[in-house]
Amino acid sequence: MTIGVFDSGSGGRNILEVLEWSFPEFDFVYISDTKNLPYGLKSAELIRELVSKAVKPLVEKCSVVIIACNTATTAAIEHLRAEFPSTKFIGLEPMLKPAARLTQTGAICVCATPATLRSRNYSQLKHKYTRELKVIEPDCADWAGLIERGETDKINLETLREIIRVSSCDVLVLGCTHYHVLKTRLQKLLPKIKILEPSDAIVEQLKNLL
């Protein structure tokens, strides 16, 4: 079986590595849309158009396509399921449900792109799982672009640490696959904070689907 993996840029390769390790019996094809980066600053309508065009080569050869991008998932996955009904799509979404379950302080921090944060899907997740929690959403608008250009050292994580300290957050959600490259730095900087990213959840979703 061949499984497709799509991301706007290189961030989805973090998910791809976990999938290849977890499912060595399958072949994986990875496609990105780096020429149109960053997605997080674009409108939902434009993101749907870009994603639909970009995944067509995957749909032609894969029965399952993983949208390894929170922004693309929130903006386009329902459109993709309607446009390509014979293809199974698995998407990412910010892990608000497990964050709500894990928090002890009642405050969580969500690092995501502007497009994800203003999406209907994200709003629905917040309403469903975090109505009684304090949700902090720091400005991460330039993170994906900096990471894609290999300039992660320009991301001011000290500012994030101060935001988390002041707000008493005890769970940090990485709501963009690009941000996974920061996880090791964040764990050293925030040793008492639980950091969530969706790699394991995607593996479980694929297992259940298959």
C-alpha cells in the first residue's frame, strides 16, 4: 500500500519519519507546496485552492492521504473529502482535547498559525473542550517561515516562556508541524510543561483506519 503525506513545507517530514518507522510495510509519498509558503497568513479560500491542487498527484496513486499540516486541515479537509470521495483523508488538528484533560492549572498555551487560530474548526474545538479553561494563543505568525528558512535561532522562545509563566500554563500545544523542530529546545526551556504534538495520534488514526 502507498500512503500519501502532504504539508505546505518541510514540517510534515517530522510526521513522515514517525509513520515510516511505525509502518515499515507501507510505501510513503511526500509532497509539499513550498512555493506558496507560508499558508498560515493566507485566507481559508486560498488555502483550500492550493491544497486541492497540490494533493491531486497523491490522490491519483494513494488510497489514503495524510494532511500533515494543521492549517491545511482546518481550512481544507472537508473540501478535500467532498472533492475526492474515494480517498481517505487523515488530518491534524490542535490537541485541545488531550490538553484539557492534562492541565492541572486550568490554563493551556496553543502555538499555531493565524489561519488555524481563526478557523471554524479551531473555534469549535475550543468551544467543545476548553470553555472553562484559559487558552493562551501567543503570536507565532513568523515561526513557520523562519523554520522553513533554517532560522530557528531567530524565534524568541524566552518571550514564550514568560507568557507561559505569567499565565500559569502547564500544557503547551504545538499546533503546526513546523513547530515540532522546536520541541527539544522547548522541553529544555520549559521542563515542567507538558508539550503536545500529534505524531502518535496520527499513527493511531492510521492504525484504526487500516
